[in-house]
Amino acid sequence: MKAGDDEAAWRGHGVTRLEAFVDAAFAFAVTLLVISVDRIPDSIGALLQALKNVPAFAASFAMVAMFWYAHVRWSRRYRLGTVPATLLSLLLVFLVLVYVYPLRLLLGTFFAWITNGWLPMPLNDANGARPLAFMFTFYGLAFASMSACIGGLYALAWRARARLGLDGDAAANAAGEFASHAYFVLVGLLSVAIAGLLTEDSRSWQVAMPGSVYFLLSFTGFVHVWGQRFGTRRWPERVEG
């Protein structure tokens, strides 16, 4: 499916009640990421300190927005109303609401660590390799589980390609998106596995390994193309017109 044809390929321009609920839940999750949680800054110093939370806020917001938009694209392109699809959408909402605020705290801890304390440390006891290993484990599980929800939705769309009347391009896109999100799951779990090997005696480069694993996501485009080619071979039909 060509990028310029995305909107034309959407199965509807209205919003279902489930889509509206998911959108509202994601919007509520974003409100939990406000820069200054305790109170409004009352001095220049307090304002500057609050602004140091922006990197953690931005990283958390980007992750939430990425999964929200992935669900939007799936909803508009395939719009499955089956029970499994509904349950996966609700599970995605549940995971976002559970993970979002701890995620901001953990990302804040990560940014404080990489800036050697210049950015504020939201968790006072996050010192040493083991707390950082917990941070990477938590983030990896959050990333992998939400990716699994999106991947599952695209898998359902692929399985229902005949019933939905998908042409070859739409079916291939579903296969490519499933492959991409399955790859996300694998990368997240790999980070969790490496984090589980860390000890208090781990060196700095070893502590950085669980985070460095996410550079593998730069190969996602290749995985997506491979998934699309698989889908094209399995479902080569095209819509006449």
C-alpha cells in the first residue's frame, strides 16, 4: 500500500465507540505525564527544575503516541469488530494505564543516569546496577506487551483478509505490520533477558547493554518489507480499477 493511498484505503472515516474509548484512555494516560506533578512552580528555580523533566516526559509521550497511532492505523484500515479484536484493544488500554506513570519515573531515572545527575532523579533509591536492571526489565516488558497487542490485532486482520475483502496491498500491509511488531516483542524480551543477567558487580558497559539492544529497532524497516513480501506471496489478489 502506497503511503499516499493510506487515507483512501481506510475502511471508514467515522469513529466507533471502541475507538472513541481507546482514544479517551490514551488521552487520559497523557495527562498522567504532566511535567510538574506535585504543584505548579512558584519560582524561576522551581520552573527550571520542572523543565528538566521534559526529556522523560517527551520519551514517555512518544511511546504512548506511537502505540496510539498504531491502533488508529489498524482501526481505520481493517476495523474488525470481533471479540478477540475488542479484547486486545481493551488489553492495550489496560497496559497503557498501568505502565504510563511508572514508565515516566523509570525513564526519568534513565535520563538522570546518562546525564550523571544533571537531570533530576525521580527515584531516590535507584543507585547501582540492580535498580537499573529493574528499570530495563520494566520498560522491556511494557514495550513487548503493548507491541504484542498491536501485533495481535494485525494478525487478526491478516487471518480475516478474505472476510474483509482485502486486496493484495492491504493484506501485505497487515503481514508487514505484524512482522514489525513481532520484532518489537523480540527486541523488548531480549533487553529483559540481558537485564536479568546484570549483577551489582556489572561494569558500566554491561549495564548499558539492555538499553543498547533497542538500536536493533533500526532494522524494523527490513523486517516490515520481509513481512510484506510474505503477505504478497500468500495473498497476491489486487482490486480491479
